[in-house]
Amino acid sequence: MNTAALFLEFSRQKLLDQYWPRLRTCVESLSDDQIWWRPNEASNSVGNLLLHLNGNVRQWLVASFNRLEDTRFRPAEFNERHRIPGSALLEKLAATMRDAGAVLGRLTENDLLAQFEIQGYSVTGLHAVYQVVEHFGQHYGQIVYITKLLRSENLGFYRELDKTGRAD
């Protein structure tokens, strides 16, 4: 397997097999009130983060590599205050994640070397994929933290490391 294929497989695995299922588990464990809770106006709710992740993945990965028009309006993701049900937010993000999986499944080394204009930045395809995975991981971590804060329990995502710090 070449370097490009390894990078794409690892990116797909992190995004679709680790971050996304765990994020979904967190959100499914919260009430709609908890999904839209925020400690203060300088902080985002889980609901806002879900809208933001959907916009980011769709813009940077799905629209860019599919050469679709970029229709994202990023400020709306953070300004939303209507309590959209968690199930609707997850359904929308699930569709985006399916589209992202299809994109990651067909990319080649040439796609990673190609140039894109995304969000006013001139980037390579590799940059775009890396940005999506890293960005998703950052906000996934925030959602895990908020879930632990609201539920006061360990979510058990790393049970295999509890005994030795290494996967068995």
C-alpha cells in the first residue's frame, strides 16, 4: 500500500469508525435540552457544534472533491438558537458522513495533490482531508467533554486501555 492510500485509510478510519460513532453515542445519550445547553454565551452548545461539523465536512470534503458549489454560511452554525431535535441533527450529519465516506473511498494520490479553493484558502487535497479529520476530532472531544459534564459518567470509549494503558 502506498503512502497516499495509507493516509486515506487512516483518515477514513479515524473519522468514520472512531470519531463519528462515539460522537453519535454521546448525542444520543443527551436530551434536546442538554444538546442546546451552554454554560455561557461565549461557549457553543452540542447542537451548534453538530451544525458546525456538518458544515465543515460538507464544505471541505464533500463539496470540494465533488466540485460542487460551496453554499455554506458558517456564521449560521454558531448563531442558531432554535432547539433543533438531536435526532434531526444526527440524521443530517449522518448523511454528510456517508457522503464523506464515499469521497474518502475513491480519492487517489492525484486528488491529494490537486489544488482547491476552500473558505478563501488555497490548499491541496491532502490539506483538506487532514483539516477535516483534525477539526472533527477537536469538536468531537468537546462533545465528549460536555457529555461527561452533563451525565457525570465515564463513557467507556477506552475500556481496552484501562488495565495497562495498551490495547490487549
